[in-house]
Amino acid sequence: MRQFIRDFFYTSVADKRVNLPLPPTSLAIESRKLNILLLGTCAVDMLAKRSAECGHNIRHILMGSTYHAPVPDVAPRDDVAVVGLTLRHILSEATQTPEPVADMVFARLQSDDDARALLEKAGDYLSKKVAQVAAKVTTVPVLYMSFFEPSFNYPGDLIDPFSLTSPGYLVREINRLLSDAVRKTNNGYFLDSNEILNFVGRRHLQDDVVASSSHASFINDWDFKLDANRLNAPKALVNVLTYEVTSREYALALLSRIEAIVKIVEQRNPVKLIIVDLDDTMWRGVAAEGESLSPDQRIEGWPIGFAEALMFFKRRGGLLAICSKNEEAATIERFNSIWRGAITLDDFACVRINWNPKSQNILEIIKEVNLLPHNCVFIDDNDRELSEVKAAIPDIRCLGGNHYDWRRIILRSAETQVPFVTEESSRRTDLVRAISQREANADSTSGVSREAWLASLQLRQSFFLIKTPKCRHFDRAFELINKTNQFNTTGKRWEKSEFEKFISKGGYCIVSSLRDRLIDNGIISVCLIKCENIVQVVLSCRVFGLGAELVVGAIATRLALKARSEIRAELIDTGKNATCHDYFKRIGFSETMTGLCSNTANELPSYIKIENLGAPDFPPVQI
């Protein structure tokens, strides 16, 4: 009977489908088993004990959070490190008092000034401790678990829970300080364990109904035997079925989040474009059929939630597009009437509303935004339309089925998330729309050669050298080199620590921006050079055909030729980068027995003005 109940609870947990995945493509990368290094005190040991079915290998090493507690070494096989700092250690170091005196710090606060002073000291110490871990763990991403926030208001139900001396407020602020410290590191990420605690239920897991707030850990029975001789002998808490079920659910949910974060950091198989149908997708029902639905009924509930999820995806740097079988003018009028400005057609990079097959329209959209099909998702309520698109474009992901799932899939899938949002990605929709208009203007210009049109754009390209992760364009360079597929000479993806090491060991990381009289494209290229080797070149798809890559080649070859009279370059066919297969030949390289070689630099396009090469921090190069 007990086994039946356990199986019932476990099945119910699995059916909650908190992190629904996107449908795979034929190019989708299978989930892989992670080797997780778990660092922390016995408080995090529950994760290792409860993870037998998670599919990952966990190696738990005890690590205290006092300043002199040693940080263990990372093993070569480790994929990620998860750090659970101990709150009572942090409070002890911040107040310079031992346990159990430090355990009473929240209860003894007398004023707001006392609370502010405590937070200032805790923030200073967290910065030191995180920096200490970051200096030792450099080869893998490091995830820092948040401290458990109080499950109720300790001062009392009617006492202000938002006062500066409230333990709830203080622990939330300490978590914010931890997040701030983590974000200053190169390979650190904040893992909000409170979000998962709230979902699975704190009352079955958190120990602050018994232990002090500074303990901030899981219910456990380490002291059960010590109390066995009491007149009223206690029962073992961990044998309670609700704890067994909930602790397992928490562990698996947290490990699933760790797996997702690793995917986000690595940008494995990312989604860059979501294409949506309109009727019964962006609103309820078929608007053209005059059903007796008011505008509010059209969108209240799941449609508003879905639209908001699309807007958050856009805010992350993703692109949106519309593909609908309908009369264009009337449908646009209905769109504006139904949504009333909450979401507008300007939020979509491309709009295709006509009676053509949806696969044809989607292929045009993909071409217009210069993406590969496997980086795109098409959402439609009609399974027949999804089937037609999937048959014509096998690598695109098609999402239909239960419309109540769409919001969660868009918001929670690792493939739709990014580790950070750069200035360029935040305005990607505007850039794509402007580029489309620029190309349309070029096509409509009669009697003017493309060379003349390029000259009329007044293109200006600037170059910057990235020396450290603190450089202004480091994040954009890291994003571009790890997300670019089509013009990526090797397809190599870099870990942040590996990228930083390349730069610190004498490698050149040169980025360039491009603007014209119509558009400022921001950073559009990354070129990595080590001695006489051009290691990798990537170019944003939004500037294809403008000649910016020729300028990058000219600068790169001149810098490499300073190291040796003959330079080399590497080109790897990834199956996705056909646009750059002839790149090195175009800039003067020849195929030899030892690979691609050159001893001269190519000429620069005359219609592009080079700026910023004279900056003090840029290596001297003669143009």
C-alpha cells in the first residue's frame, strides 16, 4: 500500500509539467548527463541523496562559508559547480561573532540603522567569499543557490513584514547582495532556490518552524536520537510521506533547473525567432467570422498570457513574426481593434498575411531575417497547418497542442532564454525591420548599381580591442561568437573562462561595429587572432552583403602578419556555415598542403570608412 501511495504521489508530481520543453528538431541536441560538483555544508547533502533518478552524477564536497574554509578543486570531468553558502556562517563573519551568538542577530536588531549596518557588512563579506570561490573555480559555470527566506513573519502576524528589521526583508536583501556579487564574476550565476521552494511547498521542507532562521535549511532528523529519551518521544520527520515526496520533488526540480541553466549558458540549439498564427492563436476564435465575442472575450485569459510571454521573449532579444492565412488589410484592422495597443504589429519583425501556403511564407520570413530553420518555432492551433510546415521545413520546431502550455514553454524553455541581454539584442526587432526597409529601398532603386547604392549608405566601421571581461563589448562579443551559425568560420562555442583565458594569454579579440546613414547596427563581428593564426571570425547575419567582413579580414591579416610573414587560418564546415566557406579565399588566402595560408593583406572596400583604429588601446596597424 505504501509503495502504491508513493508511486501515486510521484506520478502526480511528474504530471505537473513545470518546465515543459520545446518540441525537438532533427538537429536538436540530446540532453546529456551532467557531472555536478556540489559545494556546501550538510544542508545541501539532501540534493545528492535524493537525486538517484535525476540522471546526473553528483559529487558532494563539504565546504563551509567562513572566510578561511578551503574551496575544493574542480575535477576535469566536472560540467558545473553548485555552491550552497551557509547563512549562519555569513552572519557570523559579518558580525564577527561565533555561533550561537550569531544565530540571534535577527532577533536582537533594535533599529533600522542596525539593520542597514548588518546588510552592509554582509554584502562586503559576500563579495569577498564569492570572489574567493570564483578565483578557484574557473573552468566551469558556478551556480550559487539563494538562501532560504523565512516561511512566515517571525515578529508576528500583525507586525510590518516590510520593515528593515524584519527577517523576511533582511534575507531577501542578503539574497540580492549575493546576486549582485555573483554578477560581478565571469562565470557565476544566481540560482533562486526560493522559487522552487515556493512551488513545491515550504511547509513540508523548511526547518525554520523548529530551528533558528540562520540555519535556513531542510527539515532533517540529525538530532532524532538525541531526543529519543524524552517523556514525549518524537517521531522521525523524514519518514513522513509528505516530506519524502516533497523533498524528492524539490531535488528533481532544482536539478532540472541546473540542467536548464547549463543549456542557457552554453546556448545549445537556441530559439531566435517565434512565428505565430493569428486566429485561435493570438486571440480566441476566428475574428473574421463575426462570432459573438467581445474584444475582451477574444483575449482575456490565456491569449493575454501568451502575448505577454512573446513580449518577454522579444525583450530577451528574440524576434517575432506573424504568418496567417487571411485578407491582409482587414486582418490588420482586426488585430489593432482586438489588442488596442497592448501588442502591436511593430513588435513583429515580419508580417505575412495572405492566402499562400504557410510553409512558403515562413521560408520567406526566415530568409528575410537571415536565420536557420532550426532556430525558429512556428505556433499554430491547426495541426494540419503544422504538418504542412513541418513537411516542407523539417528542421523548424512546430508547437500546437494544448494552448494552455504555450506561455510556460516560451518563458521556461532553456532554448528561449539567454544568459544576458546586450544593447544590440534589446533592439534587434527595430534593426531587422530597418534592414528589411534598407534592402527594399535597394531593390526599388532603378538604374543604380549595387556599388553605387553601397556608397550611398555612407558605411562607417569601427574597431575595438577586448582586453578583459570588464571591457564594454565583452558580453556582446561572447554572445555573438556563441550564437552565430551562418558566418562562423569554425562554429566553435566558448566557455566564458576559456574565452577569458584566450584574451589574458595574449590572444587578440577584435570586434567591430557598423553604421550607415540609416542604421546603427552595433557590434557585428568578432575576430580572434593568436600570433600568426586567425583562429575564428564571426559576422552577424544582419550585415551580410555590405562588405564588412572584408574590412575585418584586412585588419586581421595585418595584425597576424606582424607576428610572422606567413599567416594561417582555420575553416571548418559545420553544415550551417556555407556563407563563409569562400571567405578566406576572398581575402587572399590559398589552400596549401598545411591548410589556408597567406602572406599579404587584402584591399579594403573603398565605400566603407574605417574609424577608431587610432585609439590608444588598439594595436598599431597600417591601413
